[in-house]
Amino acid sequence: MLRALPSVFSVAEPDGDRSRQGMRVIVILLLLLVIASAVSLSQGSSSVDLHHLWLYLTGRGSELTLQERVVVEAVRLPRTAMAILVGAGLAVSGAMMQGLFRNPLADPGIVGVTSGAALFAVTAIVLGGSILAPVSALLGNQMITLMAFMGGLINTWLLYKIATRGGYTNTSTLVLSGIAVGAMSGALTGLLIFVADDRQLRDITFWSLGSLSGSTYPRVLSVLPFVILLTVITPMVARGLDALVLGDAAAFHMGIRVQRIKRLVILAVAAACGATVAVAGSIGFVGIVVPHLLRLVIGPSHRFLLPASAIGGATLLLLADSVARTIAAPAELPIGIVTALFGAPVFLFLLIGKRNGRGSGDLS
């Protein structure tokens, strides 16, 4: 646990400059999201002219070839939509976890979603042709996705039960039990990897590094309800997360229903992250870096931080996916490699800056 919280978790400044700053940042991020979407739709192993693409998407005629129309409609549109949903879901979940635990290093994996999803996904890959063959025959190509989603929810449910006594959820217990359950899930995952054959190892490696290559309209629709749920909950928990910065007791005396806020946040994050990890694999740093950077810019108020995180996460993942598709074309890098190559140096820079006193607070 941190010895001291950084000052970005101090009481939010009154509306005024910070509010205007928050609105400006959101508008800028929306413009960047539009640009990133255009790049995602037009760039890849084969490029599409932006002007022709705009005319086609707006229904004002098209000079796209048949091949370009197929690429845009069947491949890039669902992939762009999936990147937006996954990026937004991960970033908002990270912002909520950081607010709930009053810890700028918290991420969605702290409630066991990632480790549980990974364990069940690897189980489906390794045992799908033997012990789980009947399940594989029933679920077909969706087996890995559904198993990963179920694993994330089961791990979260287990951690919630461990950390809750008498209707009160202890966040410290949740973190510590999350470490233990995550280690156990990692050990079981390692055991399955040990007995996997070469083909299964390739599938496991590609899934664990994250990819949007399998994006289709049905898969986009499978994630959409959970990200919508997260979006609907956002305004309901923003004020409560601001109050929790002062501690559970202080938030309770301010009229905040602390346990209700905790349950809403944990369940929403588990559902959204379980769905995103299930369809895109494990994608790191989006849930940590995006809300952390935005908190430094617009302050700790979740009224602005949560929507800004959604837009920023979507933009970052769109750009990362564009890089993954083009940097080694026609081959494709796993998107988790790209986000780690970007996120890790940025995060280290923030840590070093705070240690040397250039930032506010102390992360040690």
C-alpha cells in the first residue's frame, strides 16, 4: 500500500477553472477520437483515400472499389468499433478502480477479472479438444470468449465474497485477496501452458498479448451492453468516488451510500472488463496510464475524469491498433505489445518525475 496519496487525490477544486479545463480537454479528446477513427478506417495493409471514404460513409456517392468497400464494411468498421468499446471500457474501469481504492496505481485487474479470464480462456484452448469437447461442440467458435467472460466474473465474485463481511466490503482485503487469487490463477494457467502443444501455445500467446483481429459485428454487439452499463453507472458514482477520497467514514457522513457505490463499481468493472478481455485478450496499461495522465491535467473530479477517460482510452487503443496493423504490414503485431511499448515508458516517466519532485505527490 502507498505511504501517502498524491495530491491529485486531494479534495477537488471548486467549479470554475477546473470545470472549464475539464470541458476543454473533453472537446479536444473528441476531436482526436474522430481523427483516430479516420486513421483506423483508412489505413492498413491497403490504404483507402480519406475523401472517398468520407463520401461513402455519408452516402453521397462512392469512388471506392468493390474490394475497398468489402475491407471497410466487413473488417475495419467492426474493428474500429471494437477498439472504441474496449479502450473506453478499460480506461473508465481503471479510473473507477483508482478512485475506489484511492490509489493511482490501481487497474481493473485488481478485482481478479484479468487473471480469471486468462485462466478460463487458456483452459478452453488447451482442453477444448479433449475434456471440454462437448462444451466446445455446443459453443463453437465462441467458446474461448464465453469461457473468458465467465472466468472474469467468477474470480470477481469470489474476491467480493472474501472481502465482504456483514454487508461491508473491505477494500484492503479485496486487494490482498486479489493478489492471492491472481497468483493461484496464474499458477493454474502456467500448468495448462506446460501441457499445451505447439499450436495451442501459439493461440495462447496471441490471445494473452491482445488482438482486435477477430472483430466482427456480433462480437461488437456482445461487448456493447456491458460498456453501455458502465456508461450509465458513471454519473451515478462520480460524486461518491469524489467523496471516497476522504475515506469511507467521511463519505458516509457526507450522505454517500458507501457500500452501494462499491458494489456498483466492482460489478460494473467486472462485467465490462470481463467482456473486453474475452473478445480482445489481455491489453495492458490502458486502464492505468489514461486516467492517471488525465487526472494530472483536469484534476480529480470524476464528473470530468470518467467521460474523459472513456474518450482517451478509445483514442489510444484506436491509434495503437492502427500502429499494430501497419508497422509490420502485411503481418500484424499483437496490440498488447504496442500499448506496453507506449504505456510503460510514460508510466516510468511519471514515477521518476514524482520521485524528483517535478510532479505532485508521492507514489512510493
